[in-house]
Amino acid sequence: MKVETFTLNNFTDIGQAKKAMQETGKTSFGDVLKDSIKKVGELEKEAGQEVEKLVKMESGDIHNTMIAIEKADLSFQMMMQIRNKIISAYEEIMRIQV
């Protein structure tokens, strides 16, 4: 059985970020977040398609379906943790007295 590596490069792929910074001169934090959210949505859509194929008996490969579901779940959980950290940082900044 061949085991493939799995990496969560959905969030801020360093190579792509450096390339974008070189092309435009800068990359905004908002653009990185939008791109990451878009990629999470794509993974969820792919997982939905795999489940649909399995239900319609177009594919009998439950392993790929489960892998797609887990990729979507992990990327969503990571996105939620990043959101929580951003909110926490914002709240901390708002507590700073000027």
C-alpha cells in the first residue's frame, strides 16, 4: 500500500506569496485571507462531489472520498482557528489604552 504525503498548503503557500509579492510589490493580508477562504471552499466542493459520486455509485472508492472529506474538514478547522486568533488579537488591541 502506497502512502502519500498530505500537506495543508492551502494557507499562505510561501512560494506563491513570495511570487505575488515580487510581481505586485506587495500582498495585503486581506488578499491572503480571501485566497485561503476560497481554497477552503474549493476543498469543500470537491469533497461534496466525491460524496455525490459515491452515493450515485459512479465511484466505488470510499478511500478517496474519505480523504477528500478529511482534507476539507482539516482546512475548515484550521481556517476557524486562524479566525479565532485574529479576533483575539483584535480584542487585545482594542483593550490597549491610549
